[in-house]
Amino acid sequence: MNYKEAISSEIFTVISNASKLLAIDSYVIGGYVRDFFLKRGVAKDIDVVAVGSGIELAQKVSDLLPNKPKVQIFKTYGTAMLRYKDIEIEFVGARKESYSEESRNPEVIEGTLQDDQNRRDFTINALALSLNEHNFGELLDPFNGIEDLKNKIIRTPLNPDITYSDDPLRMMRAIRFATQLNFQIETNSLEAIAKSAHRLKIITKERIVDELHKILASSKPSIGFLLLEKTNLLPLILPELIALKGVEEVEGQKHKDNFYHTLEVVDNIAKNTEDVWLRWAALLHDIGKAPTKKFSKKVGWTFHAHEFVGSKMVFKLFKRLKMPLNNKMKFVQKMVMLSSRPIVLASEVTDSAVRRLVFDAGEDIDSLMTLCEADITTKNPRKFKKYHQNFNLVRSKIKEVEERDKIRNFQPPVTGEEIMEAFSLQPCREIGQIKEAIKEAILEGVIPNEHEASYKFMIEKGKALGL
């Protein structure tokens, strides 16, 4: 079959002409071709395989293009890349690969197009379209990837045991594609992933996290996390989630399975935000429940201070996975720490509790409310409706308090310098005590968030301290 419409853009004609001048064959392969058949929109990157030197082909293409775009060369991998308009085009020479036990970086020798298709991770990524003059647009599909696309199947071109053991990152990619495309991983492939799970240890944490981000960014992340759990990969990456699995029963009292609850929360939040860090917060919001779980005859199952414990665990988890220990991590910690506050507040919405919540959440109050609403996973329609109505009340109250009291990220209206001047003080502990008392008085609604009232309160507090 010929698919010239897939390569009708002028860049493919330029690559074809460059190939002819160099007397080598070239093909567009992988994601661009796959996404054309899936009708996934405009591609941002294109992979071109040359039966010959990919670097020379990139340089020739650059010569033929207006403004001669810069060619980035990666000699170690025999690849080159250039940007054309908004598209990144990567050129690689067709190759055969062989792997050692300790590394996912293969030994590479020159090969044919068939060799190059053999080394691809999945049949749907081995599809190639010819850029050669004599058969321009012809589909080369040695593994029947088109049928796998139609049937929504993830399958490896060759023996899956070898494919996943050679490059264990492909296990994460299989699960990521299954999640993003809502495809099924073929049975032999799924079993091979479970058998090769231990091989994940040779993959860098950064690569693993990159795939986790893509799973979390998908429209239904639970697909990926259930597959990670089923294939024994999740305990190697996020044992904190595995610890939430299961339901215990003591004296007829059970608690819910917090693992499956967590996945429901992540799916819920995915409908309302594309912020991957807020999705991380949803994924980790209950991790403190495993280490804090206790049973007593009086109250049954409890998870006291699980938010505090969970926020501490976030730091260790981010550090272990070599994720950024910056504001992104602090945001996730903050969301985990505050994750139950609006839920408790929803049962009794008082001005002072709302002021404290807004003060503590600051600019992240909207994110926190989005997380807490996603945390409603009850299957009881009456309760579901009631909880959402309560949260609507909390949101209204937040808006009302915000407009009136200007609490979000507020600083006490009286400065330390004013306190020092009023009482002729040098820097001392009492200044901090007065500032804290003013803050508490505003949050409790004793005084308005205004300078005059705060100054008057300061004088009274100073006298009480004997200043």
C-alpha cells in the first residue's frame, strides 16, 4: 500500500532528494508513522532511518534547506538532529544491535532496514514509509503492525523475553503506550515483562521517572499503575504505593483498600487538571496511611497524622527517584500535608477555619480544593452529592473570606520595625511574640486584617507583656 499523503510535507521531498544525491535509501519510521495511522494530530518530531550514514544525510538535508539549519551530531550514537520550522528531525543509520547483561546501551553495527525494524521496541513503532524515488510513500510493515494498531495491541517484533531483557526501559514504554493509547499488551509480552521486572535495576532513575510522568499525564493514569503492579514493576519503583494494598479485618471492622482508592483519586484529578505535580500529589496523598495504620476496639481503624508522615515520605521518595528537590517537591509535600483539611472543614464551615486554610495553602488553595474533590470516591450517590455540595460551600466561603479579609499570603499589617519603635526595643523574642499574636487574632477574626486595628492590638499586647 502507498501512503503518499502521510509524507506530503515539503520536508520529506527534501529528504528524498538528499537521499538520491547520496545514493542511499531512507525511510521515515516509528512514532510519526504510527501517529499518522492513529490520526493523532501534527507530529513534533520525525525519525528518519538511512541505509548508510544518518549523519551525512542530515548534513545534506541541511544544505538543501533554506537558511541551512544547524545540524547537531551525536557521534557516539551515529545520529544527527536538525530543526525544521517547529519539527525536530532525527537521522540515524540503519543498524543491528547486541546487548550485554549489565547495560541497556547496545553494541551497534551497520545494518539493513530489516535489521533496524527488528531492533524496534513494538510492532506499531516498526512501521516505515519509503522516502525513495522509486517507491515514495510505500509502507514497509514486516511485523503486521497495522493489524496491531487496528486491534489496539502492544506487541514486540521479536521474542519479548529477549526484547525486554535487552533493554528493560521497553517494559516501562510498553505500559506507557498502553496507557496513552488505551491499548492492550499482548499476553506473551505481559508475561515477559513480569519475568524481566528485576532487570529494571540497570535503568537510570531519570529514565524511569520520565516514563512515570508520561503515564501520570495520560487521560486515565490508573491503566498504567495497574499494569505496573500486575507486572511486578511497581514494588521496584514505588513500594510506598504497594504498601497501601489490601484490606485488613479485625473484629468485623475493615478499612478500604487505599491502593485502589488512590488510583481512583488520580483518575478523578486527571479530568480536572493537566498539572503533573498536582497529579503526583494525588498519587502520593495517602502514602502515610500504611505506616500510621492502627486498630483499637474503641474507634476501629485509624491513620493518625498520616498527612504529616506522608509529606515527610515525599522528600525521601523524590530523593530516591532523583526527582527535583525544589519547589515542585515542596508543592507536592504541601498538598499531601493539607490534603485532609478541606474534608474536615466541609462538615463545619467556620470563618476562622477557612481563614487558616487559606493562610496555610496560600496561592495553592485552588489546587488543594481540586485534590480534595478528586478524593471523593464513594459509590453512594447520596453521599457523593452531599460531599460535593459541602465542597461548593467551602469554595464559596473561601471566596467570601478572601474578598473580605485578604488572607492569602498575608503578612501582619504591623511590621517588626513599628513594634521596636513603639516600645523602644532592640531585636528580641517579644517582637516575634507580638507579631504571632497579631496573626492569630486576624485568623481567629478577633480583629480585621487592617493596620489601625492591628496597631491598637499591638499596644494592648505589649502592655500585657510588660513592655
